[in-house]
Amino acid sequence: MGKYSELLKILLKNRGIINEEKIERFLNPSYERDFYDPFLMKDMEKTCVRIFEAVEAGEKIMIYADYDADGIPGAVILQDLFRKINFKNFEVYIPQRNSEGYGLNLEAIKDFADKGVKLLVTIDLGITAIAEIAQAESLGIDVIIIDHHLPHENLPRAYAILNPKVDDYPEKMLCGAGVVFKFIQSFVKKYGEFYKINNGWEKWLLDLAGLATLSDMVPLLGENRAIAFFGLKVFKKSPRPGLQKLLAKMNIDQRHITEDDIGFMVTPRLNAASRMDNPIRAFELLATNDERGGSFGGPFIKNK
């Protein structure tokens, strides 16, 4: 403990970090050490297999994400995986904050069934949507819930649930996009060779996982701290044109961006989309691979 100043030790002690091992983990995150095996999360294997089967069968997949700076980056991360494996039969749906409100809604689910959707993947919502998920299943749509919110006593009867708060996963406080990133880790681990995905490719998605982790204000300890730490490093090199244009508009040097820049400058602008216009605008910004704001890898639904 002698290599740490008394002031630093006091500050860390106030955060419950009291021994040398914990201090070392806190001050010097390690990708290999601090990221848990994603298959420790309940239903992870089941989720990987179902999405693989849907992709290979060409089934229509709907990504249904929350309209904030956690759900939207999570949707982009999943879209990035689909783009990487050249899967195009998916759509992205983000509900309108004012007219639809938070969470799944029955009218949208009925529309999905009419469109031939066979698999619905929720991001940053769904853990309490018992009636809505029952409706989806009755219409022949399998539902995979990717969420981090506190579940009620009774869980929805979804095909699979990825939520660290409903099982014994070591990091209970992941944000929604953090859970999506864990899924990506597992999918690449299981099927990366099949799809010829380069080893470590998924680390490039940490820019948005880190953004969401900082935006959602989850405790920056354990795996969350590692996601934020490495996410910020990737963010500084992120090739996403939308992010680069947004940062330039705010006169922020991407190479030197800080967590304060994200929390006080980037996050409010992403959240503003759902309050002032349509949240899909924020998704487009993060998802586009075209500096002119064109193609972003898949279709989306323009909500009413």
C-alpha cells in the first residue's frame, strides 16, 4: 500500500476500495482480467444459437430498442454484428417517447407479425413486459430480452432473457448496451470462425458500449469500469463518421475526449432526438458508415 498516497487511499476507501488488489484493479483495468466470460450469463448460449439459426434461415429479425443513450448505442452494436456477418433481413424500431412511451407496445408487435417478423430482440427494455411478450409469442414471434432493469417477481415468458439481475452473473450493474456487448463477445466466441470474424474485432464496439455505460450512470466498478476505460480508448479512435461529425460540431478533439465530454456534451444530444424529433435520428447518426449520412447497414422503421 506504500506506493499510494494517503489522499488517494482515503478517496478509494470512501468508495469501498480498501486493499491493494482492489486498488490495482480499480486504477489499472485489464481486458483479460476484468471482462467476465459472457457465457456465465443465463440464457447466453440459448440466445447465440437462436440468433444464429435465424440468420442462417433468413428469418426476419426486429431490433426494438429504447430511445435513450443506452438503448440506441445497444441497437447500433447489434446492427454492427449483423453488418459484419452480412445479414440484412432485419429492421430497427425505436418507440416515440411522447406518443408511445417507454417499452414494448401491443400495436407495434401486431405490425411486426404482419411484416413476417419471426424474432424480436429487445434492447434496454422488456424485462417487465409480460403481456406484450405473451402477445408476440402468440403471434409466432420468438422474443429475446436484452435488458438490465430490475425484474418483477414474475418474468415474461420470453424465448430467452439476458439480464444480469435475474441470474448469478458477477457484474449485476451492466447497462443495456453493456449486456449487448456481452452477447457480441459470446457470439463471436462461438461463431466467429464460421463467419470469418477477425480475432478481437468486437473490441471496436467498445466505443458505444463505453458511451452507454457512461451515459447511463451505472457504477464505474468492476466490469463496468473496464468497459468505460477501454471504451474511452476506442472512442478516441472510432471511425464512425456520425460520431466524428458530432464531435467536430461541438469543437471536441476526438483524440482527447474525456468522460465529461461524453456525459455533458454527447449524451444530451443523443437523448435530445427523442424529445425534439424522432429517436431514429440518433440511431442513424451513430450507425451510418457514410459521411453524407446515407447507408448505415440495415433498414429502420420511421415511427408515426
